[in-house]
Amino acid sequence: MKSGGEYGGTAARVLLDRDEVEGVLSGAFYAPEAPAPQPRAKPVASAAERPTHYKVICISMYTDDLANLDAMVDELKARGLTKANRSALIRHALANVDLSKVPKGL
């Protein structure tokens, strides 16, 4: 059997069909990138499905005040109140604030 160089033999011609190789390369390696799939948006609950007994809000606090709040939460947890968190402590403080003692320059 005559060899026609490294890729010129009969086996190479049968295994590596030029049209098939070019089709694979052009379709897989040289094709333009497909756009990245868009993340699916989470379904928004309708107004009827949303809880009405609370609302999520955003407030601004100084970092020192947050550190103090977190220290208080940590203290409550150390005392065995494992469900203590920022929101619960703020709700407790609001329920017990004496408005007559709030300074005028608040």
C-alpha cells in the first residue's frame, strides 16, 4: 500500500472527510457566539398574594449605631434569646419608647 504522506493515505481520506471536518469546525469553533441566556425573572407575587401584616423597608443608620444594635442583639442571644435580631429589637424599642422623653433636637 502506497502512503501519500502523513495525511495522504486511504485511511486518512476515509476518517477525515474534508467537508465534514470543515462543517464541524465552522459550526462549532468558528461560529459566532450565541448570546448568553438571560436569567429568568422570579415571578412577582400579585398584590393578593403579598403579606399584608408587614413591609420590608430600608432605613439609614450610622455605622456606630449599627455596631451598638448588633452588640445588643449579641447580648440578647448570649442570654438565651436565640431568635433575637435587629428587627425584633427595634420593634421592642418602638413599643416601649416614651415620646415625652424624646429630646427636641432629635
